[in-house]
Amino acid sequence: MPLTTFVFDAYGTLLDVNAAAMQAAQEPAHNDLAAVWPELARDWRLKQLQYTWLRAVADQHCDFWQVTQDGLDWAMEAHGLNNRATRARLLELYWELSAYPEVADMLAALKAKGVATAILSNGSPDMLQGAVASAGIGHLLDAVLSAEDVGVFKPHARVYDLVGAKFDCPPENVLFVSSNGWDAAGAAGYGFQTVWVNRGGEPVDRLYASPHHVLRDLTTLPEFL
């Protein structure tokens, strides 16, 4: 069946999750980050994701902003950082993450071809609204869907159900795109066609399903049509 709907994860896929730590590290007030920001950004993101999985398994849901703060607190402690102003600045910048350079042109090309475009993210609605506005891509999206609407994080099937409910399309008409291998695998297991944006050249996760396609970035995505 033809692809009619392109759905994207937000954080790490359209939005650069390392941008907050990188920018803060360049500011004189937060020079304690200068030597450690890449590792801090990595650990922050890892703990943020781990906490979503653990909360989903334990049926202890909270919104994504809470796990974002909890992940940062763990990462800062792990790197011996206790500057409250630095913490506040990192969290402030997380609401203003920049999009990857190819995102705007890629989305515009998809819209020109007449397909629907959307975000499906664990992010809470207010976080996603702020990020989309800051990145300047809102006019290129038909919907921004949040896992908060179903009270559990991806890769739970209830989150992927949001796409069919919004666009009234079967899973096989959807191309789901994520920079998270586990998310692309979860979506493939659900029945979507999937692309894993493997920016870091990582191995494929050993899970119950695998991504259908692997790309290094989003530049060539419109060619799937």
C-alpha cells in the first residue's frame, strides 16, 4: 500500500538533544561544562530514556518533563556538577532545541509531495509545542502527537495507536522515522514501515522486530515516495 503519512519521533530525530549542553558550555557562566558537556549530554539522554522504560514497566507514569529533570540530575551528579544555575540553564535550553540542518527542507519536500507529516513523541504537549515553535517547523507538520495522551511511553502500542486515530489510516500506510533503534523496532513490530536514523553508526538492537530501513540522516527521506 502507498505511504500517505510520515511520522517522526522528535527528540534526537528532528531535534538535536545535544544542543542544550553544547550551548550552555559555551556560556561563561557555565564553564564548568566545557570539559564534560558531550559526556553529560550522552548520560542525560540515556537516563531520560531509561526512566521512561522503567516507569512504563512499573506502571508508574509521569510526564516527560519529570524524567528529563531526573535524567539531568543523575548525569550532573555522575560528573560532579552541583551548580544550580547550570541545571536551570540546561533545562531552559531544552525547550529551545535546534532542529538538525536538513529537517526543514526535508519536511517541505514531503509536504510538496502531498503526504501528511506528524510528530509522535514521548514529550509532553507543552514541551513539544515549545520545541516545534523554537525550531520553526510547526507550519510543516499536520499534527504533534504526545504519549501523554495515553499515559504511557513508547514503545507501548497505545502510543502508536495515536497515529491511526488521528489520520484514519492503516499502519502499512505509515512511515515511522526515529533516531532511536528501539523505537524504530517497536514501530516495526506494531506494523508501521520504519526508518532508523542511525546518526552514530550503532549496531541494530536485538529485539522482537527490526527497522525496515537505516539512514545516516534525513536528507534522502523524500525519496521513499
